[in-house]
Amino acid sequence: MNPKSAREAARGSTSHGSITSTYHRGKNAIPGGSFVDTNIWVYAHLQAPEDPRHPRALELVYGLTDGVISAQVAAEYYNVMRRAGREDSWIQENLAAMLDYVRCQAMDSALIRRSWAIRNRFGLSHWDAEIVAAALAAGCDTLYTEDLQHGQHIAGLIIIDPFKPLPERTVSH
């Protein structure tokens, strides 16, 4: 992706089975990657001057080198932006730039079933479990969201709320 496309996606428009098999990363997944939940994209694009989350969200999405979203994130983004009064053309332009900038994890029956197991094991909402399942299927090692427990680990995936300090890591000597 060229640098201009990366900036456009980050900023958006400025015009106003078994437990073991259930949690494995997708077999066609690219190792690593960062899954970015809907709320981060919304904070990056709404540009509310009084909201301190905007500059941090913008910095995060602009710095992505292997970002991932899912169809659920795209649908939620569309819905939130419509409720915020944005025009369809503005939303579609932003989503097109996002889809050119990040990978989009497909939703299939295996991912849905995996989300059920995650929901049952970790007590997440249906929607949050689908986000976690999509991140795992895509091979992500990080999920950026403010909707889940900061610092939690799920099958090798770390949940990071980018608006909180990073969890401390123990160092062995």
C-alpha cells in the first residue's frame, strides 16, 4: 500500500469442536498482526476535538503495518457513523480506504462455532466473542479494543485497550 492510502485509511475523510481446536489460530492465518475493533476506528475518524481518544486512535491506526478487521467491524462502523450523522458516501469512502489498508477476516461457520466456545469459556458477549474468534482466525497476536479486559490473554491473543497504560510484564533475572 502506498503511504497516501495508509494515511487516508488511518485518518478517514476530513470532510466532516474441542477446546484445543476451538482456540487455534486459523491454518491459513498470517502470524502476527493487530486486530482493530470498531471503537478505535470510530475515535480515529470522528475527530471530536474534546475527546482525548481521537489522537491516540489516529496514531494507532496510522501506525499499523499488519492490521486486521472483520466484516462485523465494517458493519458496526457503518452503523455507528450513520447514527453520528455521517453521509453514506463519507462512510463508504472511509470503509473503502480501510479495506485497502487492512486485511478483512471472513466470517464462516467455523468462526461462528469458535466464537460460541470462546463465549462459553470466557463469558464474553456474543459480539465480543466473534471479534476474538475473528482475530484468532486471522492469526493476530494483539486485539485493540476498549470493550474487553485490558491485558487479558486468550489463546495467545493479548487484549489491549490503547487508552490505558500497557500491562506491566515481569522480568526474570
